[in-house]
Amino acid sequence: MSFFKKMFEKGVEVEAVIKDIWFYKDRGRVEYNYVYKDNVYDTGNAVLKTKILKSLKKNDKVIVHVQPSKSNKAIIRDLYTI
């Protein structure tokens, strides 16, 4: 099973806040933080520039899927489709 499929099937949905987002040509990075089981996590994902990503701004709220067994691993729900 792929990492992304596992995250959508077994991940826990949590609200996150975008802390930084930047692009260089068609690639970039989005940094965010979230609270899971009373712990705050700061993480991010390398991304390709898409219409959805271009619409996100610092301090926007998004939903992430958190891997329960490794709480520091998460992906932004709306960036991926299964």
C-alpha cells in the first residue's frame, strides 16, 4: 500500500495552520503546524506549484492527515487525491 493511500485510510484528520509557503519556479515548500494528542508539531511538505497551492497564504487553516504511529508525519488533505 502506498504512503498516501495509507495516510488517507489510517491517518487522523487534524486542523493545521500554514506558517510559510514559497515557490521557486514550479516547485516549493509549505510549512505548517498542528496539534495532535496535546503535542504541537511543526512540519512541511515539498510541493509542486498548483492552483490550490497558489491560493494558500500564511495563517490559512487546512486539514492534514496525521500518521498515528508517527505523529510528526502529515500531509495536507486537499493536495492529494486517491
